[in-house]
Amino acid sequence: MSALLETLRRICGHANVLTHDDPQTDLSAWEQDWRKRSHGKALAVVRPANVQEVADVVKACAKETVSIVPQGGNTGLVVGSVPDESGQQVVLSLQRMNKVRSLDAANLTVVAEAGCILQTVQDHVEKAGYLFPLSLAAEGSCTLGGNLGTNAGGTQVVRFGNTRELCLGLEVVTAQGEIWHGLSGLRKDNTGYDLRNLMIGSEGTLGIITAACMKLYPQPAAQLTAWAAVPSMEAAVSLLGLAHERLGAGLTGFEVMGQFALGLVDKHHPHLRVPLFKDTPWCVLLENSDHESEAHAREGFEALMEAAMENGWVSDAVVAESLAQAKVLWQIRETIPLAQADEGLNIKHDISIPVSLIPQFVAETDALLQTKIPGIRLVNFGHLGDGNLHYNVQAPQGADGAVFLREHEDEVNTWVFDQVKAFNGSISAEHGVGSLKADKLPHYKDPTALAMMKAIKLALDPQNIMNPGRVIKI
């Protein structure tokens, strides 16, 4: 492999090909996943500076049949962006490709490189007076390429859709090291197969996204946030329907949070002062983005809450009086995963269910798990507006988290995923499949769909060098 490493150094520069040969170099940031579930060993971490260097790196690896693991911010939750333990895989880090290349105001688009931090894109377009609505808890460290590779969701999917819906074009390096220049920014282009959408959500298994053209929107005149206590999941779904009816496209966020999930935030992050949760099983966080005025937005919100209370769907509510208050409410929601980690190791599920079936799913699955493992604790929260729940499982109080995972993780996953299938849902809503769910996918994906996926993988990556073992195993 020494000849390959020398080739990679000629392409990217000696300082941008990191190996274990140098005792001063620590590769753990690239070799360990965010949840610390997996720690691999790379042949090298390569950091190209531009798309041509990426293409040359891929060609060099393809010549030696060395597999490549593309990596952005390495914030994924399904072990999809770290190497295996063989010491034979090249991690291709896009962190140096971090520029916002252009902003087209008339076309309402921005072109940014794959290694650009999501928050950097948000801030760049905001300074120009526009909105890039993709928003998620890891936005300060995740990258645009990773968001596209996993088709990330976040908190505003109810209005703007997943990352897929925000993308108009891509620049991609294929498994053969060819460059597809697809950054046209066109909203209409019916000239064949939709290669853009084929690459989005493929988790680096078909090619390497190096840049993207993304949609922009005008900044709203006002953005209001409300926190509501609801007596049941059925009431939350009814409130969602009423919010759609009253707010229309102004409804840009609708999150649901269970009492135990909020209790963990209150326990481990008491400075956040979680409102209303102690006397209700569920709380809902709503966002209303208005293009008229704050007065118009507040009037609509108050009318919505009044009608919801009259119907018994909301028992109490607060509307943020300032941007600072709104940020605190969103911070509470985004702190739930951190608080759950503070409580101990846990089993995460990122599932989607048709919104109308969520109350029944939650009731039946809660009862099933509590019967199977008495004392089990359920950390249920997520994006109710688009049917995506983070239906997580915590060990019983006082139990050893590591032992609980070792003894029960596989069977808990099977129980939950079987329920998801019974309710016509998906075992991965926004986190992807990675290697963590790759073995589960054949049990829960339509066999014809799997066959087509394998055919596409073999056609575009016949050597199976692009992130092998992730999503679909060949």
C-alpha cells in the first residue's frame, strides 16, 4: 500500500494524508463515530482541497481496489462514516472543501461545497437576507455533504421537506473517478433519470457529493414559537391538523416531547427550566413563520390555541415573547438527546409512521415493551409534523446501561421494527441506514426494492469500493 499512499500524497500534499505511521498523529476524530459505538482503523485519512483532487484520489484507490469511506462532519448516528477495523480503507474527509461558492438572488439558490458546515450556509444566506431552512441539532458541526448523503430531516420538514426537497443540483465524483457537473440550479429538467435524487440518501455508496446547489427562501417577517401541554398523543395529532388548517404554510415546526424525555432535560440541565411538563404526558413545540407581521403571526397563534383549548386538545400554553425565549424553548427540545446520554447508554430508534397511526403505534408499542422488560423507560420525542419519532429506549432505573444494551438491544430493535412494519412505517426516517441497520434492512424493505438497489449499486460501483457494507451489502 506504500505506493498508493505516495500517490495520495502527490495528489493532496503530504500534510493532508494522515496515517498511523506518524506517532504524533491521532486519527480517532475520523475513526470513531459520534456515539462512540464503533472505532475502526484507517489505512489513511485523505483531505482533498477540491473536486479534481477528490476525483484523482478515487481513481488511485479504484486502481488498487481500495475502498473509500467518505466523511463530512462525522456526526451520523448509524455508523456510516467511519472505517472498519481492517486498516485497509481510506477515509476521504471533505472538511477542507468548505466554501460557499456563490449565491444567486434571482434564482433563489446557493452553491456550497460538501464540507461546508450547515450553520455556515445558514449564516451566509441570512446575511444576504434569505433563509436556508434546513435545521437540526448538529448544525454547528454537521456538513452539507453529510446532510445530502443521509437525506437529513430536522425541525422544519413539515414545511420545507427533507434535504432532498431543498436540493436543485449536485457535483459528484463517481466510483470510477469521473466528475458529474450537475450544479445547474434548474427547477425543471426532464432530460432523463433523476441522478440527483439517486445520490441523495445513498450515504456515499454510489459516489461522493462534493458540492450542491440548494434552494433559498425569503426571510419571514416574523417567527413565533409556542409551547403547549397536551393530554394525549391523539390530542397532539388533532392539534397538528388544526395548525395546518389555521396556519397553512406558516406552520414551519411541530415537535412532540414525552414527559419522561423532558424530565431528563429537567434533571440533567435544570438551568433550561422546562415549562408545563410536570402535569401532562406530552408537550408540543410549534413554530409559526409569517410573511406579514409579528402582530398577524401572534393573532393567528392565539386564535389557534384558543380553539385547541376549547376542543380539549391543549390544557395550557405559552407563546415566546422574544427571540431569546424562543431559542430557549428550541434548546430544550434539542437537549433531549444530550440529557438521555447523561442518563446512560440507550437504544435509539429513528422511525416514521403515518401521522394518523402514531397514537395507536405508541400505545401498543409502549405496552409491548413494558410487558417484555418491566421497568423499561421510553424516551419518545420527535417531529410529529412529518411522522418521525425518535422512539428511544432507556434501561430500567438503576440497571447497568452497557449490560442492558448487550443483553437486550437486538431483541428491542426487533420488537420495535416489527411494530413499525405492522404500521406501514420505516425503520429509518432521517438518520440513514449505515452499518448499524444494514443487516436489518432485508427484513423490513420490499424485496423488489432491495433487488433494484443492488442492481444500481453494482452498475455504478462494480468494484464495491464506495463505503462498502453500508445501506446494502453486496
